[in-house]
Amino acid sequence: MLIHFKIALIVLTIITFSITFLTFNPPISAIKNMDNEMNHGNNKNQDQLAVITNINLENIEKKGFLKVVAFINGEDFSKKIPLDKLKDTTKKVKVKFSMDKENELVSATTPDEFFVCAYHVQSPNVKLDSSVKRNSIEYFDCNEGDIQSVTEPTEINLFKPKSQVYSKSINYHNFYAKPKVVSFTNLDNNNNNNTKSTVNTSATSSANLKIKSNHDYDDDNKPVKVKIVVPLEDRKDIKKLKVMAMLKGQIKSEMIEDVQEEFDKIGSYTIERIFAFDKNTDIGPIQIGDRFHGCASGEGLKPKEGTECEKRLIKDFDKIHTLPVHAKISPKP
């Protein structure tokens, strides 16, 4: 009797295990679908290039927003980070830029160059806010870097305590944006009486004293022009090229679909593009000392970098600022 009971118990256990296995074991088709979804997600990530910007907030008031702009792998980006929604204890934020590793222009490789800039805008309506200083440079920082990896994110930092970007701009602005020329107009040169002449000259001088400077801020919104120059003597076989410039958070660019055709048209191997920027921007007026960047991107710029960038300061509103962005390198093997 005991033997029969043990046999029955064993049979019942086997049946229960079989039912459990059939109930909880997914069909093979479901497993394949799960594998396909996981592989698809992995492939999507593998096709993406990522740059993470670490922004230090220790010296930034939690007021207004940060405008963050970047140019990476031939693509431009612009993001706004509201600061008043952050906790007072927040010391750092991360801004991630993601893009395809390969696009119609260039494929990402190390050490392609890129840049990221962030501007602290305290007033949400800069153009309408009369309290915004018209002759000052808003707090900002920029950083240039090289793509460190095409499989892992590249990180870059902004507003680090040791950054000298803003101090260089504000120092240049404070020194050179001040009036330099004093002129007197409509002076009375026909006074015959020496005593009377002295009095009149003094009065006229006070009334007609004008202080002029080519560096003064001008409310007429006259465009600020930047010329990006790309010498390509060492890259005569390049097919396609993108040229860009960034000034005060504004990004302008032009795609040259057929560089060879342009070479024939201009009779040289130097590509030039002039970009005109509105002086009154959405984050404040462009000032003497503001920093601008220029980049050129194209597969034909390789070997070495498929994207090259440079930067300079705005020094005069009455001239075009020229910036070469492609240094000649060793010819292709």
C-alpha cells in the first residue's frame, strides 16, 4: 500500500512539473521576438554618437535659463534649460546630445572636433526687458573638445572654476569697448574778442562734446558679419562640405553640395562664407568681446578630423571678422 502511494505521488509530481513548464515557458517565437527587440535597441544605440555636457551651477543663480548650443559631427544643436525649476541645492546638470554616427555629410571618428557653449539668460524677454544692461556681456562659457570614442559617450565640462573663457571676453570688453575718440563739432571759430571767444568756446565745447567709438554698442541692429575661410589646397578631391558659424547663441550654416563645382567657379581651392548675425539676439545684444566659433565638416577633410573648429572674439562692429578653420595637414597617403 505504501509503495502504491509513493508511485502515485511521483506521478503527480511529474504531471504538475510538466503543467508548470508548459504554462510559464514562452513559445520559441516569443523568445525570438524578444531577442529581436533587444538587438534592435542595441543596434540603435550602436548607431548613435553621444556627447554629455556637465554644467557646473555653483556660481549660477537659479534664475532664468541656460541656452546651450553645440556643433557636433556636422549637426547643430540648441537647448534651453530652465533654472527656476531646479532645486537650490542642485550643483550640476547634464545635457546630452545624441546624433547618428553617420550622416549624409560625414561619419564620426576620433578625434573629430566639436564645441559646446552655454549662456545664462536671467530675463525671459531680453529684448523687451528695459532692466537688461545694454552694454554688458552675459555670463557664459564655451569649451572645445575632440570626440574620444564612437562607442562610448564623450564628456565635456562647462563653467568649471578654472575656466578663463568669460574672463577673457569681459576683460577685452571692459578695455576696448570704452570710448576712444573725443571730437568737438560746430565750434565758433569767428570770435574776434579773445575774452568773448574764450567764454563762447567753453560753452560751445560743453554743448557739442561728442564721444565716439567704433566699439560702442549701437541700437540700430546693424548685422555683425563673420567670414569663415576654409583653405583646401591639401584636400582638392573633397566632394561635400558644411561651413558654420556661431555667435551669441545664434547658429548659421551653409551646405556646399558640390565643392568641385565651386572650385571651378571661384578658380581657387579656398572656400569662403560670410554670415550676418542680428546684433540684438534672443539672449541679449552682441557686444565687443563676445566669442564666436566657426567649423567646417565633411568626409573629405579626413584623414585626422572630419570636423574642424576654431574661435575668436568680436573686436569691431564695423568690419568683417575672418576666421580660418582648416589648418593644412599632411597629404593623403
